[in-house]
Amino acid sequence: MRQIVLDTETTGLDPAGGHRIIEIGCVEMVNRRLTGQRFHQYINPQREVDEGAAEVHGMTLEDLRHNPVFSEISDDFLAFVNGGELIIHNAPFDVGFINAELARLTQAPADIGECCQVLDTLELARRLHPGQRNSLDALCQRYGIDNTQRQLHGALLDAEILADVYLAMTGGQVALFAGDSVTNGDGGEQRHAAGRRPVAEAEQPRRVIRASEEEAGDHARYLEQMAQSAGRCLWPPD
């Protein structure tokens, strides 16, 4: 399973009004593991950047003039995402801008959906957390994802953060290290990429293993020793 976590920055809010993409950032995951493969490109939009948009990402036309235009990077971009599943937060916004850029080309798919599936993590978050804030920053806080480097929006940084948020939203319990093993409900061992448990496994019932009488007795005696040595025990034996 190949997935591409994608984000864009733009000159404004409406591609129908002539606004353009100024940055594309993508990170690749295969079988829910970040591969280190990325696509990142700043783009000359050939038009001014709205003041409100510049306040979000900090870029102006003057900053972007030396970069290639979209038609010059489109082949590399399409080759990178082709056949994968695009993971995008508020996908209609980014897809609308991508399709508007593709429409300006003479030979290109009319819709990015012709070469990729698209998953909207905002819609997913709304199903998981109805009635709550589901911005990328809010999800970072909810799932304990570090986004302290995010002073301004940037396509590549936001794609990297979204990858962590998506894995947290869909993976359930995670292991500490890549390649760690997790014991499944059958008592067997399942290994998985990036130490993250696939969704299907997260949905399986888990076997509860209770302490034996001998183990419970050892635990009670240990708590008694703690109480005697420290004078106070938070978990006194029954």
C-alpha cells in the first residue's frame, strides 16, 4: 500500500479566481511506514500573492520569481504521486488547486483522481471526533504530535506533520520503535512497519491475561515492603 501525504500553499483561496499553487510538499509511506522519499517544490505563480495568504505562509511573488512554473515541474509531480493514495487535510481545497493547474496543461489528466485515490483526513477526523475542532493544529494537540516547529504554514512541514497525525488517527496503539513486534489476540506475534499497528488489527478483540494467585501474592508483598520503607503507599494491598 503506497500512500502520499500531500499539502500545498497557494496565492489565495479560490482557484476559479485565478489563484495558483506556490508550493507542493509530499512524503511517501509504504505499508504505513515513512520511506524518506519526498517531493518538494516551490513554484512561480506568475501573479501576486494575496496579503492574507502571505500572512499564513510568509511568501510573496518576489520570493518565488526564480522558481519554475507549474508546467515545468508537473511531469515530476505526477510521476511521484501516480498510483498512490493521496492523504490530504481538507482535500477539496488542494485537489481543486491541483486540478486547476492541470487544466492549464496541454497533456495532463483532467482530474488528479484519474491517477490517484484521495483520502480526506479532515472528513475522517470529523467522523472520529464529531463536534470538536479538527484543524491540523487541534489534531496535533489531541494526539500528542509535536508541531512546535510550525511557526508559519509550509507544504512539506505540514505534510510531515499530517503523516504523523494520520498514523495516530488510524493506527491505535503504537510500538515504541520501528519493526517492534506486537502480540496479537491469538498469542502470536505480528511485525509491522514503523511499529504501528494496522487498522484491521486495532479492531480485533484483545485477550486479557490476568495475574495468577502467586503473582498477585508477590505483588501484595512488594507493596507491603514499599509501605514499610517509605511510610506511605499509593496502592495499599487489600
